[in-house]
Amino acid sequence: MAAWGRLSLYCHEKLEPVFRRKPGTYPGIVMTDRYAVIGNPIEQSKSPLIHTAFARVTGQDIDYGKLLGPLGGFAQAVDAFRAAGGRGMNVTAPFKLDAFAYATDLAPSAQMAGAVNAMKFEGDRVYAENFDGVGLVRDVVHNLAFPVRGKRVLVLGAGGATRGALLPLLAEQPAELVIVNRTVAKAEEMADLARQHQSGSVPVRGVSYTDLGAQSFDVVFNATSASLTAQLPPLTASAFAPGCLAYELAYGKGLTPFLNLAQQAGVTHLADGVGMLAEQAAEAFLWWRGVRPDTKDVIRQLTVPLG
């Protein structure tokens, strides 16, 4: 078998169903722009559903699939995807740090987050972005019509999700932004990072849960992983001010312990991260294709009732 034929067969076997060829195309010839999400595990990802819907409503000719990346083999998997004609990728756990190291050109959002959730391939360049923070803010301000400007904002957790959201949140000019974490040193470190990189002068503090006392906030984001295991961060109901928005970054979990606490405290504005998921995907789609899809239908399709 010729060398090109062997390469085509290898890519077909290794990357299927990422490279689903249309009827009538020749082996090894990519007729449709190819994109994928890479992760491990990957079966749970909603990205193919979302981007296929976006392509349909915008008239873009793309093929979007899932790629199970081998642990320890991220670079090799992406190399093979690019060699077979891949144009871009979304990146999910546990590869966001691998993508950060793999990229040749990191956007400020990725640099600030210290992680990458979208890549674009142009020749030998790998451009990298992190759209999680901008997706979160767009969901809150645009979809939920809940302004952040002038509001007291509390973020639970000092991990990667918080780090990626800091600058987009601060750009909305809240009255203050407080980061709370079980390990106060991590919260303080995150607050220092935010103060150094923000373009404005929003007060930012890092505190422990004990330090919160009876303070209340207008927007409370749960950016911890507690809800993934049905746990509740050590937060009291006093954190929720009247008219507060309680936002769970996890999605598809229904009324999580965090949202249940907020509801019991009288909060009526409850949301999970499904809108954030759709909006960060729309940002990536715009970056890749030059057209921004409407997200309403995707959000409606993926929404799990809260309660």
C-alpha cells in the first residue's frame, strides 16, 4: 500500500468518528472543515451537539466530533488531528493545562486563566484561548439580564474556574469582588492576581469562609467542585442579599446543595452553568468561523429544571 494510503487508513482508524467522511469523498481528502473536543473521559461532552447546532443555524460546513485523548498522550493526539486536516479543538478535562503548554500563541484570557479551552490551528501556529470567563459573564448579563456593574460579587473557590472568570467579571465593574476559599492563602493569592491584572480599580479581597461573617452579596457564584459530588461549601444563608443571583457553574445537576441553600434563603434568581457552557462555545465558534450563533435554542435544549 502506498505511504499516503497507509496514512489515510491510520487516521481513519485512530480518529473515527472525528473524521466522518461524506459519501463520495476520497480517502485522505478532507472536504469539510474538521473540529473536535478532546478530553478523557469524553462521552459525556455536549460540545458536538452544541457546535453541530451552531453550524446548522449559521450555514457553516463543518464536522465536529469527540476525541478521547490518551492520558500522557495529548500532544501526539493533537498532532495527528492537525496532520489529518483538523482546524481547531475545544479542550476539556484533564487536558486544559496540556493545551496551555502545547500552544504557540496564548491569548491574554488563556494566560490569565493558566489554562486553555479552545485552540485554532493555522500552519505551524497553535492559537489558544480560554472563553469560560467571557461565557459566564455573557450568560449572566445578556441571557439572564442581571447586571454585575455596581454589585457586590462573591465567588466561592480559588481554582481554575475562578481564575478564568476574574478579568471578565472585573471588566463589568462590580462594587467589589470577594473570593472565598477553605484555604485562605489561595484566595488571597487569587485576589492579588486580580488586582495586578485588572484594568480598573475594583476592590478585590481573598478571605476564608469564617471571615465572611454576616456579609451579604448581590451575586454569588459557586465555582467550587462541591456540587459534582452533591456537597455544600461551608457557606451560610446570610451570604445571599435580597434580590441576589445565585449561580452554580456546574450544569445539568438540577437543584444542587448550593442552589438549594440559596432557595431556602429566599433567593428567586437561580441559575446553573448551562448558559455559560453555550456562550463559551459560541465564542469559540465565532473565533473559528467569523459568525456568532444565537444560543437560545441550545440553552433550551440542554436545560435541566432546577428543582
